[in-house]
Amino acid sequence: MNYLNGKHILVGVTGGIAAYKSAELVRQLRLSGAVVRVVMTTAAAEFITPLTLQALSGNPVHTDLLDTAAEAAMGHIELARWADALLVAPATADFIARVAEGRANDLLAAVCLACDAPLAIAPAMNRVMWKKPATGENLAKLQAGNVRVLGPAEGLQACGETGPGRMLEPEELVAGLSGMFQTGVLAGRQVLVTAGPTREAIDPVRYLSNRSSGRMGFAVATAAAEAGAAVTLISGPVSLATPAGVRRIDVESAADMYAAVMQAVTVADIFVSVAAVADYRPALVAPQKLKKESAESSLDLIRNPDILAAVAALPDAPFTAGFAAETEAVETNAQNKRLAKGVDMIAANRVGAGQGFDSKENALHVFWEAGEQVLPVTGKGKLARQLLDLIAEQFQNSCHQGKVIKFNAKDSA
Ligand code: PMT
């Protein structure tokens, strides 16, 4: 399965003869649907021109840490934040040593140090350099820090010798990188996610709604599927494609969403409520289009059911994670919401002009009974994966603290 569609992939190119294969790597990543940016070292630019990689990636190539114009446009911190994953191919022995030491003495090394997204390297070097203990120690250090080492392959080398040290072929690197998104932390689990707004009818052509685009909820559903779960996504009206491998149920109103959730939740191990459900709906839905007969008009509203609270109150409730959309006192309000709704976890986001709703990036402050974590601003895809890791961790803890019997019962149902 291809997990690269829509992912932001930062390709790092260092100075080795295998740099010529980076052109094909970038081309194949784009064919997989990834959005690609390239960072090159000065030595890499001796082997392949930035212009080639710019044309193939469709984006400007970044080379210099001290280029003030480039830093102002998209500096090393923005590049690091932008990336869903970083792949350095080829990675020379010198570059591996610098990253293992935590150096930041050129743009690529600085991005690697500043990036909290998964990092993979594709070593490429002479077979003797590959076998040197120093190289082995540097690699072991990187692997201990969760850096994925892809390759190298064995075979004829550019120097005429034969042995290990050849960079993997581009298609092998693409497959290896795609596999990094498949974490398996929720393998065998059923995850139910709500997303998007609801629409509350006023008459046959008008409704009350909000600015939710569905992006955050769809990103959570995608991340849950990548984590190995069977995912059901219940979505309000949005214009987004269904994530690969996800079962989608479309609804319109809060009442529709409530009914769909209550039906699907019976087999869920985890419920993540990302939808911006309307709290109120018109008390009466006019059967015909309302006429503008008077200068002023008013609408009587009644409360909608609270779907998240209703799920959390079920005798056989799954692990429940809600969102809190707040414009002020974010942390206090979120904690109060977690307690009031009786949920296991709440992810608070500040919303307002350009924030939270209908934006591509977001930031979360996640609270659970025994802890909290800040997930700084980044793309909603990456943020959703970070949130899913926290949910998986707390879900496992709750299983160990006694809910395990309930989950086993569902497993065997
Ligand atoms: O869709 P996007 O454009 O990507 O925007 C994402 C988002 C801002 C909508 C998302 O990050 C978010 O904050 N979702 C929750 C929005 C919301 O309704 O928050 P709330 O604080 O009003 O509700 C708290 C929780 O209760 C939420 O988990 C909500 O899904 C749930 N709820 C609320 C009301 C209701 N009647 N039923 C519910 O289940």
C-alpha cells in the first residue's frame, strides 16, 4: 500500500556519486503522490545540479544555511516543521558522522537536528568505509535515536570495487519510506472518528453550520489507518476524498451523526470526536422556504445531543478522545470539558481567525488524567500522527489498568 500520497517529503542529498540517482528518487516520490522539497549539501551540487532537482520536485532547492533570502522565505525551522518525513539519499559517511554527533554546520544537518518527523538515511560509500568501526558506531547511534537506515546494497561500486555500500535503488527507497508511515501501533483495533461540521436545517434551503473543513478529522482517520486500525469515519458535509482503507459514512445533521455513531460505536475500541457538532438546532424546520415578511426575525433553538458525552457514558465505553475548540483560557476550558464529558483524553486547540478551523496547520495541547503534552504547530497530517501515538499509548495504559476485559470481549465478538 502507498502511504506517501499527500505526504510532505524532504529529500536530503549529500555529496556522493549516487547523488545522480536522487533525480529518479524525487521523480518516483512525486509519482507516489508526495509533495517533495530538496535540501542539498554544497558537495552534492558538484554531482547533480540544483536546477535538475528543482525541475523534478517542482519546488526551489535549498542549499545554504546562511542564505538570508532563502532563510526568510523558508528557513531550516520551517523546512523541518513542513516535513512529514525526511530521507537523506545518498547519505555519505561524513554526513552520517555529523548527524550522529548532533552537528548543525550546514543546512541539511541543521534541518535533521531541528526535525521531529521520522528520519531515514540511505548510506552510500566505498565498502571499506562502510565496514569501518567508526561508521558502524555512528549508525548504531542513529538507529538508537530511531533513525531508519535503508540499505545499503551490495554490488559493483563506482570505485570499481565490489561489496556493501551501494545506495538502494529509488523504488526500494520509496517502498521503505512509505513503510515508515505504517506504524502498526493500533493493529487489530477498531477506531471510530467523527469529522467536519454538521448542518442544522432551518428550511429546505437554509441551515446553521460552522467553518470546519474536516481536514483535522480526516487526518486523524488517515493516521489511525496507517497505525493498522480498522477505521470508520463519520463525516459531516465536506469536500475531501476518503482516506485509503477507511470506511466512510456521510451524515448531515447532529442527530444523523448521533445515530450513526451510536450504531458504529458498539464495536469500537477507540472513539475520536473531531467533528464540530452544532450544539443547537432550530426548534422547528419550516417545510417551505421562509419568506422575508418582516424587518426582523428570530430563530428558536434547542440543544442537540452531546455525542461525545453520550459515548463516554456508555456502560461498555471505548477509549474516548475529544477535541476542545477554544478562543480563550484554552487549558482551563479544555480540562473542564474533559471532566464534564467524562472522556479519557482531550485535545485542545485555539480557534479563531485562521486558526484551527479550515486551516492546513494546527497545534494541540493534549490532556489526560495523569498527564499532558503540547504538540506544536505543524501540518494537520503530522499532528494527527503525533496525537494517534499519544492515544495508542494511553489506550494501552487503560487496557492494562483493567479495561482489558472489555476490549477482549469486543475482540472476540
Ligand atoms: O475541520 P477542520 O477545519 O480541520 O477544523 C478542525 C477543528 C477546529 C474543527 C477541530 O480541531 C476541533 O476542534 N474539533 C472540535 C470542535 C468542537 O466542536 O469543539 P467543542 O469544544 O465545541 O466540543 C468539544 C467536543 O465535544 C468535541 O470533541 C466535539 O466533537 C464534541 N461534541 C460537541 C458537541 C456535541 N453536540 N457533540 C459532540 O460530540
